Amino acid sequence: MAMLKRISLSFAVLGIYGAKLFYESSQFDDIYAALLLLTTSTPALFIQYKTKDYVTRIFRLYDKEKPQTLENLTSDEQLIMEKLNPTGSRTFNQLLKVDNDLVLLKELKWYTPYTSWEDKEGRKFFIVDNIGGLRVDRLWGIVEKNSGVNNGRYLEEIPNSNN
């Protein structure tokens, strides 16, 4: 994804330079400069817009002082979502709490078809389904349960059968 962002930006910069040369040349009409500028900048803008919510990695935050049991790891669970900046050269992090407000986007809107999760603040995260393999299936199950989707990933607590 980083390479796609960089290539689209460099293509747009070359288009801007070519449009400048067309505009300053007396052999070409100014409409050619405008067309070149439009045809080289539009893909870069489109790619930047569609990939702004792409998550490259997910990290879990937990307290090292507590024993590493499932109950301690999942109570007040927080994730760090790593995203790419617009140039694709660096990453930035966003803190995400796993709670009942984290849902899947049900309908694919024309302006955000590539986002998967949405939190209560309206932030969107495009997460590839297999980004963490089995380690992320529990999180996908929680988000799908909150959205009313049953893909078999969410496991409720099994009652004690020793009664």
C-alpha cells in the first residue's frame, strides 16, 4: 500500500511538471496542459482518499504487572491501529478501545467502500480480514456480534458443566 501511495504521488508530480511545460510552450494550446494536469492528478487524489483508513498492523496494549490470563487481557481491551501517512513513508498510531460501540460498516457507501470497522467517534479502519490470522478472529467476532452478523467467530462464555 505504501508503494501505491508513493507511485501515485510521483505520477501526479510528473504530471504537474508536464502541464507546466505544455502551458509555457507556444506549440500547444492551454487545454492540453489542463487535460494532462487532470488526468495525472485525479488517480493520486483517488488513491489517497481510498487508502487513508488502511491499517497496516494491530498491537494490543496490556498491563505487564498483572498475570497474563485471558480475563486480564480482555478486560478494558485497547488496540493500537497503525496506519500509513499520505506519502506512505511513515506510520502513525490511533488508539482504539474494543467495546460494544465498535461495529462493521453494514452498507458500502460510494465514498467509503474500503472501510471495515467504525467506532463510536466515527473513525473508520480498513482491516484486511486475515491481517492477524487466528489471533484477530476473536476481535472480528466481537465486532461482528456488535453488528448483528453471525459468521461463527464470536464465542460466548461456556457455562460451567460441573453442576
